[in-house]
Amino acid sequence: MNKNIPLTFGPFVTYELYSQLSGIPVNTIKDYVNKGRIIIKKKALPREKPLINMVAMLELAAKESNEYLR
């Protein structure tokens, strides 16, 4: 499935913006990241601000929906 889905945000977003987009509280987002349920960009330095990889999350959602629709 190669559909073009327009993004109204960048490929990486902060926890705060993801919280606004999804309605999930920031503390829950941090918990989901620690559990591997939300994918973040690999950090080059430990002190870098973590960013959620929206492209990877979109690909995961598309894969899961394809599996569901079969």
C-alpha cells in the first residue's frame, strides 16, 4: 500500500505536540516510549530532546490497518 498521506506537521514532533495531536497526556507518552509503543528518533547525544518519529508511526499504523482489513 503506497498511498500519499499529507502531513500537517514535520516528520519529527516533540512530546508536547504529539500530546496535542493525539490527546494523550505527556506522561503517558513517555511511558509508551519506554515500553516501545511510540517510536522516537535516535538521539546523537544523550541530552538531546527526544522527538517522536511520525513517519515511522504512520507506517506502523498503515501496516496494522492492512493486517486488520485482510
